[in-house]
Amino acid sequence: MHTSTHKVLHDPDGLIEADLPLDREPYECLVKAVLAWTGQDTLAERDYEQIGLQLTGHARAVAHAVRRRANQLPKDSGPRALADVVLREAQGRLSATLEGTVRCVQNRARLVRALYERLDRLEAALAP
């Protein structure tokens, strides 16, 4: 007899999480800290990998938000075209293998920052 109340949801379009706000502040702090690292900063490779994984996951979430906002604009609008360029660049950078290095983690941090900048510009373009 199966007594679980657990339900599996099928949401291929991401509609459930579409209304969830991004947890922006902690990631902006992480990005700022990572970009402030100098050559003397030495963590274990696995620590860099863990930070890289965190930034990668968040970059994917922000990219998804950018795509949703961009799709609300007309196809021939300038802000949407710029969003498409940023999203293509993000896709390429996110498809690169994650390395446990300062350089790789800082590149992921720059990507998160660029995606948030584009998201802010899209939201300004959508404002009445």
C-alpha cells in the first residue's frame, strides 16, 4: 500500500517558478567578493568548484528571468535584441566546463553581474 502524499509536478515551461523572486542580494555580495579576489587568494580547488556551482546555478536562474522579460517585448525592439545577445553569450559561457580556479569562478561572477544588468534594463524598458 502506497501512503505517500508526495506529488510530482510537471512544469516544462517553468511557470511555477516564474513568479518566485530571485534571491539577489546574497549573490550580488558573492559576486562582489569573488571579483575582489587578488592573486594571493588561495582556496582549495573544491572550494572554487563549489562557489562556481553556486554562481552557475544562479546565472541560469537569472538568464531564465531575462528570457521571460525579453519575451514580453516586441521582437524588433532594441532591448530584446540586446538581451538575445547577452543570453547567447551566457549560454556559451555556461556550457564551458567548470574549473576549480579563480579565473573560472570570476568569469561566472562576471556573467551573473552582466545578466542582472540586462535584467534591470529590461525591467526599465517594460516599465510604463
